[in-house]
Amino acid sequence: MAASIKKRLVALLAVAGLLALGGYAYFANQTAPASPQPPGKTGGGAPGGFAVGVETVKVSASAFQDDIAAVGSLKSNESVVLRPEIAGRIAALHLREGMPVARGAELVALDAATQVAELRQAEANLALAQANYKRTEELYQKKFVSERARDESAASLKVLEAAVALARAKLQKTQLRAPFAGIVGIRNVSVGDYVKEGQELINIEDIDSLKVDFRLPESYLARLDKGQSVEVSTDAVPGQTFKGTLDAIDPLIDAAGRAISLRAHLANPELKLRPGMFVRVRLAFGGERQGLAVPEEALVPAGNDNYVFKVVEGKAQRAMVKIGQRRGPTVEIVEGLKAGDEVVTAGQLKLRDGVPVQATASNAEDAKTQSAQR
């Protein structure tokens, strides 16, 4: 009997404790203040959220040159690597690396002792043959020798003349001369080295003018013509452009890339540009056209595409765009926007469709003014 009463008492106490805890939790929730929402919080774009501060600019019309941009590389106007036609030992180097040389200047001399001796021997034999021919001719005039004897003497003279010319040619091959005026590169040999036929010794580059090789899509073929103006820029010489002229259009279109190979020519009097440089090329077709312009910072890349955020009725709206030419900080918009649209230039990371936005008026006006000037 006592055990039964004890069990009932424990159960009553447990129920009373649970009721007390439930009541405490209820009153605590009723009296706790609501957590304030941090300033600038959009609430995930839900209606009634705070607006996100952004900078915007109005899309405006701007003049664009009718041209096309491409990338290319520079090549020397003339370039050659000197290689000996005969094997031999280097006797002298008449050059300084990186220095200009004149056309025909001797740069490398091979040991020519053998060739000099052969030339002297051939010249001595020629002198004897000339004397013999002279005597034979005199005797023939006096009818002391036959015509055949005179012809044999003349043929022997011609053979020895050819032998002298051959010996001189061999001697000349021991002297490597500059085929054109240019700048000497870095040599790979020293005096005393034994070199083989065709071995690379040193390069010479004519860089007073340069060639620019680049490619364009085949769709531009009908608009290409020799003499068109070309503008070249490179990261190696920031803030400066170089003028050139389109010289050649390859008649063969690359079947793999459907591209046209082009070559332009530009002057390089100050030698600021060097062969092998990566360059940006802009080929002008002539004239201007009107297009829509926005600052480049308005673009948000998405893989191979780009989009912007427009401000429509105080809310952000994502819009895919197709871009055209770039002019420094300004980008041409071909599709996706119209004149007068307000696009976000700063603060895009906090946006998505439908988020309320608050444009900074002063920054928007500055950006609009800069875009119009460009």
C-alpha cells in the first residue's frame, strides 16, 4: 500500500515539473524582443527587405570606329641565321653581339690556309696556261702548228680559268658576311671552335621595320584590301600605339579554323618593338557607326557569356548581353540592352533578380558623364 502511494507521488511531481518548465518557456518567448535585421540586409530578395546600395549608369549611344580587333605576333622585316657551307675551324669573329652591322660586313672567318694555297696553285697554273696559249697562237699565225694544237691550248686555258674561279669560291666560303643591314644576335660559338656544314653560328635581324602576322574570320574576306590602316599595341610598351599598313592577304583560307592569314607592315625607327612580341591588332575599315556603350565594370562574366543587372522599377533584373568592340574602359553592347536602360556598375555581387536596389545618384551621374565623353 505504501509503495503504491509512493509511485503516485513521484508521478505527480514529474507532471508538475513538466508543467512548470512549459509555462516558463511560454512566458520567456512572449517577453523576448525581436532580433533587429542588420542594415542593408535584403532578406533574400523577399518583399519588404531593405534596398541594396549600388552604383548605376544609363546606357547611352556612342560613336565606334568601323574596325575589327585581333591578336598577332611581330616578325623581323628580314631574319637569317648564318651557317657555314663548309666545315672548318673558326679563325676570327668580327662582330659584337647586339650591335648593328652593315650589309656585306664580314662577321665570321674560318681558317682558310688550305683554300688560299689552292687558289695560288690554280693562279700559277693559269699563268702558265696563258703563256702557252699566247705562244701557240703566235706559232699558229706563222703556220708552225696546227689548228688543233691551238684549240687544245685554248681549252686548257679555259679549264684553268675555271679552276681559279673555283678556288676563289672556296676561299669566299670561309668568310661569312651579313646578307643585309641588321642587328647581330647572340653567338653560339667562339674562336677556335670546329664547325660543321650547316651549323648555326649567329642570327641577324632587320628590325627597322617589322611584319605583323594575324588572323581574322573568313566572314571579313570581302572587306579586306591591301593598304588598309592597322593599329598595333602591346603590353611591353603600355599606353602607346603604332601605325601600320596591311600588306598581304593569304589566298588560302585555313580549313580547320576558317580564318584568313594576314600580314601588315609597320615602321620601328626607335626599336621599341622586337620580333616575337605578342600584340593586339586593330584593322580599320574606315568610317564610324553608332552603338550602345557601357563601362566594362558593368559586365558580369558567366562562362563564355556576359550579363548585366538592370534597374527596373527599383529592383535588380538580370539581362544577358552580347558585346562588340572594346574601347579602353568602354564596351559596346550589341544585344540585350537599349538606350536609356539603367545598369549596375558596382555592387553586383549582392544582387539577384528581384532584389530592391538604391542607386547612388552622384556616382551614377559621374559614370554617365564619363561614358558620354568616351
